[in-house]
Amino acid sequence: MKKMLLAFIAFLSFSLSAFAAVNINTATQTELETLENVGETRAKAIIEYRNKNGKFKSLDELDKVPGIGEKTLESIKKDGTISGATTVTAPNKNTKNEKPMKEKATKAEKAVATDKPAKAEKASKEAKSASKEDSVKADKAAKDKEKADKAAAKEAEKEAKKAAKEKEKADKAAAKEAAKAEKAKADKAAADKAKK
């Protein structure tokens, strides 16, 4: 009788683990998400790795998948397999002990409803803060532009004065040369007259 009971318990535990088996080589994203510590991101990573590199030859190869570490790998080894059909009957292990989805959705809706005024007020404060920052930045930019314009005007005035001085100097030199040439011409004319 004890042997029969032990055999029945062994058969039952074997059949239950078979019902919860997830073949990582053929499982869909949703089926992979039923594995403990495997959510949407890790399930997608497993599928992406499988598509690029082909079927897994052992469960230990999962450590090559980005985002799967030693702890996650050990969790997957409990219900994961590389052969056979995926037969998931157990609820998602990631949501174990959670309340039904409707109740969760209602709570989420309530949280959003009560959170809306706070979020609106926060957004308003952020907008005012951003507006002040923009105003300060605009004022600073205007002051910087005004400063740059003054510096440019001052530089242009300095260049104009320098050009005027150089022109005046050139005009004086030209007048001096003209006077010198005129004197030379007059001296030559006087010399020519004296010779006659």
C-alpha cells in the first residue's frame, strides 16, 4: 500500500511538472512570461537570441541572453525545458498572490483619478519654472547681444578713427610731396630763366 501511494505521489508530481513545462525553444512570449522571474523584457530577449542563434541546446545557454543572470537561470530551470511541448496551466509565477486583474485595474484607475490634480499642479509648476528659466535665458541672451553690439560699435568707431588718421596722414604726405614737386618745378623755372 505504501509503495502504491509513493508511486502515485511520484506520478502526480511528475505529471504536474510536465503540465507546467515551458519549452524555451518553441514558447511564445506570453508562455515564456509564465516562467518565474521572466517578464516581457526577458521573454523578448530570449526570443530575439533564439531567432539569431537557433535553438538552445541546454538551459545553461540562457546565461548568454542579455538580462538573464544566475538567479533567473536557476528559476527558469525549475519549469523550463528544451524539448517537448509547452504546456502551461499554472498562472504566471510573476503575479503569484496578486489580486484579480479587474481589481488591480480599478485600483490603478482610482490612483490615476486621485493623482490627476497633483500631476496637473506639478506640471503647472514645472511649466512656470521652465517659463521663468526661458525668461531668464532670453534676458541674458538680450544682454549678451547688447553687450556684443556695443563692443562691435566701439570697435567699428575705433577702426573709423584709425582710418581717418591714416587718411589725414596720407593727405599731409601727399600735400607735402605736391609742395615739394611744385618747389622743384619753380626752382627749375627760376634756373632756366637765370640761364637766359
